[in-house]
Amino acid sequence: MSQYKATALARANIALSKYWGKSDVALNLPAVPSISITLEPMRTETTVEFDAGLTQDEVELNGKPAEGKARTRAIKVLDQVRAIARLDLKARVVSSNNFPTASGLASSASGFAALVGASWSATGMERDNERWSAMSRQASASAARSIYGGFVELPRGIPGDASNAAKQIAKPDHWDVRVVVAVANEGAKDVGSTEGMTLSEQTSPYYRSWVDCSDALAAEVREGILTRNLTKVGEAMEQSTLAMHACMMASRPGLIYFQPATLAALATVKRLRKEGIEVYATMDAGPHVKALCNSADAGRVATALADTQMVLRTLTAQPGPDLEIRK
Ligand code: DP6
């Protein structure tokens, strides 16, 4: 076995209190705090091997050579790790997701977290969650949250402060909740998050209001998690989601990520609530609806969402562990 080789296993995450907007584009710092739940079993597994026999970096994502932006972003992470470790070797990166890339769960979060953990560990350096989170955040801010398991907060970034990193606020076994993902369609999204949030900041009249309301919503979500209060988390999560989408929609041109299946799934969530099931919805930069509920209700929520018109299928996740390393 090679000396410079390691494998990382990172989970996807879903924000309960949303990140949208940057306070420092160069350092990729978030303009708002965000709080997420790490999702098991939605995993990215990444192996990195630094090899003296390579003349250039080789990056494979889901069985295919990475191209364009994905390759450039991955090599940027490798370069950062090589600089810190003072290692002058090219790397072979093999990464795959065990959840469908078009499932509506961001693969960039678990992808960059796994790449940071694997490449760092492959150099022989000791684990450092805080630095891993800051480095992942630089690649994609939601990735900072996938370093940790359970319930995780990424604070608002202070411009110029490259140390901005996520922290775990509660362990996975703190609260037995489930996230049921209602997959609305297959295929890549039109406008990616990075591009979308820049557009919102530059053109949406609601951008300021969104940033202004984010602290109070994150505080409610945090408090709700710590006291295991699903009503509190759910109501704040839905408002955070819809405030973010209102800001997106009012951009020029408007960013409308909703599709008919999105509204149908939202109606199902509302109906279930009327029927006495505590369930709340969130959406990201795509049409899929993710429903948060107690574990005892997950089966009924999944069935109702799967039976919803235009919803293709559902996936159910529970709070997952910290990023894992295998040498
Ligand atoms: C809507 O982390 O993908 O999913 O930092 O530009 O890579 P970059 O953005 P990214 O944005 C995620 C936005 C979101 C909400 C969230 O996950 O908090």
C-alpha cells in the first residue's frame, strides 16, 4: 500500500436555516449563518493517492474523468493541501456518491468535504476538523458543514477572516428526526448556487431583508434543535426557505427553482400537518422538497410524498456521523 493514500467518507447535509449570499467572494464567506443536519446514508467516498509516477492530477467523479469547473475546483483543493504539507506530488482522486447525483441532494457538500479529508490525510498530516471545515468552506460553503455529523452551524463570515468554519451543535443521536426527500425531476439545475447567489445580491430588492432576517431565524432553529422542538425548528426552517426563495425569485432575471412537483409536494406537507402529523418542508436551489419529521412519522410522510402527483420517488435520511477516514 502506498504511503500517501487515504479514503474519506463524508455525508451530504441539508440546511434547516439557509445559506444564500457571500460576505467575501474571494474567500467564499457566507453572508448569513446556516444550520444543517448531516444525512445518513447519503455518502461520498473519495480516495486520494499522491504518486511520484504521475505527471498531472487525475480526478475521477462517479466513474468519469472530471472536466471543466469540477476539475479546476478539485485541483485547487489539492494545491492548498500540497502547499500546507510541502508535498510536491501529483494525485489520483477517485470519488463516487452512493446517492444519485440528480436526487436533489447537493453532492458538492459531501464531495468537497471528502476531498479535503482524504487529501489531507493522504499526506500523513493529523486530522484537524476546524481547518478541514474552513478549507471545505472555501471550496463550497455548504461543504464546511459536512465535516461534522449531527446538527451543524456555519456562522456568518466576517470579510477577510479565512478561518470561518462550521461547528457541531448537537451529536447525531441528540434527536431522532428524519428527512424525507421528494425527488421532483432528474437532470442538472439551470443556475448553480454560486452564480445564483451573486445574481441575487446584485439584483434582488429583497437581498438585504433576507440577510437581515437570517440571524433571528438561525437562532430559532438552533434553539429548537437544542430543545428538540420540532414545531420551532420546522416553522423557522420553512420561513428561512421561503424568505430565501423570495429573494431568489425577485432577482433579475428571476431565479425560479420551483416546479409543479414542488408545489404539489408542499401541498402534501401542509395536508399531513392538518391531519396531525408534524412535518415541515425545505427546498434548496432546485425543485426537490425535503420534509423534516419525527422518525415515527417518516414512513407515512414518505408514502404520502411518493403518492404525490409528479413526485418521482423519495429517499429517507437520518442524522449521520462525522466525516470518516480510512487509511
Ligand atoms: C441553497 O454551498 O453550493 O443549498 O459556496 O457558492 O459553493 P457555494 O454554494 P453552495 O450553496 C448552497 C445553497 C443552498 C442552501 C444551503 O445549503 O445552506
